[in-house]
Amino acid sequence: MKLLLLGGTEFAGRALVEGALDRGWDVTVFHRGNHPVPQGARSLNGDRTAPGGLDALAEGEWDAVVDTWSKAPRAVRDTARLLKGRVGHYAYVSTFSVYTWAPPAGYDESAPLVTGDPDSDAFDDYAVAKRGSELALEREFGTDRSLHVRAGLLLGPYENVGRLPWWLGRIERGGPVLAPGPRDLRIQYLDVRDMAEWILDAVEAGLTGPYNMVSPSGHTTMGEFLDTLVEVVGSDAELRWTDPQVILDAGIQPWTELPVWVPPGTDMQDAVHSADVSRAVATGLRCRPVRETVADTWAWLQSIGGKAPLRPDRPMKGVDPAVEAKVLGL
């Protein structure tokens, strides 16, 4: 299988490259050259936002392409237009954010979508840009050769968004830890490597259309997630489970200041942790245990000195230690 990765040096892209190489595939990575490509893959450099930035892709044929672009849709349009006669199948890593806010609990791929412009040069709205990129791909490749992977919360090694690395760092510091309740709150996330394996299977099988991509509801809970963190890190951290309203009254922001967590019974909970992923499961999605994700991410974090990279277009995560101490009465 000849695979072209558009952006294959960080997080999701890196997981896809490593997964494809493990299968013995012929892998080409097109990227800006800011990070090294995993050994065994061919590297092509270019900037999709610059004049002539796609010149390195002017020649070549591939069985499939996977695109992780997350900015202005025009880049997906131009790339798909350039490749459509030389690539059999095009998969785009999209997002839950393309669904009109707020989707109801249990929403599937037929839920209403935001409006997007496939020709837009703008990136002032993440959801609109992602939807525009989906539309650009469909227009250039057709619905019979395009796949939309609508990802939810992704965790795992090489994370450059700051969610699981922040929690690992906080648990490592030890002491009383603000644990957002309730303990039995069901959360949905996906190990980025499990998404990569599903995508590789999907492009090999020629799957098309949209797929919600996250673990089934109930794969884990907030309690199991944080208990596993404490166990894996091995610190003296003491989880102090706190009522959601106490956290909100303190002005602490769900999702960003307490990554992964959102208050139960809210539209955020419905949107982030209540998606129907039966279509993905029926086509082979498999989710590894939470302990494996946590342990492997911890091992990676330690191997790079304990400080994870952070994408410049993503905000810092985590609650201020002084605010946390005040809420805990310390």
C-alpha cells in the first residue's frame, strides 16, 4: 500500500506514519520541515499556504492520502485538486466541532452541521474551517472516494495539545489534587494510535463518508481516568473529589482549566462525551484500556524531560495552583 500523509510529524500524523510503517507500507510524508519524519518514511517539504507550496507533490501516485490539516479550507481544496487524478482514496481528519452546537446526547453522523466554504482563505472559526475542508474534499474527490474522520477528544503519546500531559504533570507534583466530580462521570476519548489503526484499515478497505471517532460511551469514567494517573505516576497525589457546582462557582473553566472534564447534565457533556460511535465500532474501531494510554504517554513524557510540546495555535491548559488551593481550602 502506497500512502501519502499530509502532515505526519506530530501527534495524529506521527501515529499514522508509525502505524503504516509497522504494516510495511510505502509511506511518503509531505510537511513543512519543522519536525523530523519517522525513520523509514520518505519526506517531501512544502508549505500549503505559500505560492508554489505544493510543488513537491506535482508528481507521484499513491493508493491513499490522509490529511490532518486544520486551518483554512483552501489548502485542502488545492491539494485535493492537484492529487485527484493520482490518488485513489482521500481521508480527512475532521472534528466533532463540525456539528451545529449543541448536538443532543447520542448524536450520530446525521446530526446538523455548521456551514462551511470550501474556497475560504479564512481561519477565524475552527468548526467552520473544518467543515469547509470537508466540503472541499467532497467537491474535488466526490463522496465515493472521500472519508471524513470526525475526531473527538484524542489522547496518547506525542500529544501537543496539553491535556493528558498537564494531568500527568499535576499528579507528579503530588499533594491534594482537585478532582472534578462525579467519579462515575462517563467520558469519551480515543487513544490517537487507535484512531490511526482504524484510519489505515479504512483507507485500505475504501470506506467513505463521515465517521464519529472516539471511544464508545462508558469506555472509562473520570474516576478510573484519574485513579489510573495516580497509579501510573506513583506520586503521593491525593484526589479530592469536588462537586461540579463548587468548581464552576470558583470560575474554573471546564475542558481547558480542567482538561477532559466537563460538567454533567450540560450541553458540553452532550457534545463532548455523548457521541454515538456505533458506525466506527461496526467497521473495526478498537479501543485499548485507559491504563495503556496513560502509561505509554507517561513513558514518552519522561523520555523527553517531562515537558510536552504545545502547538502554538492551542491555548495553555490547566488550573492555576492558587485557585486550586483556594477551592480545596488549603
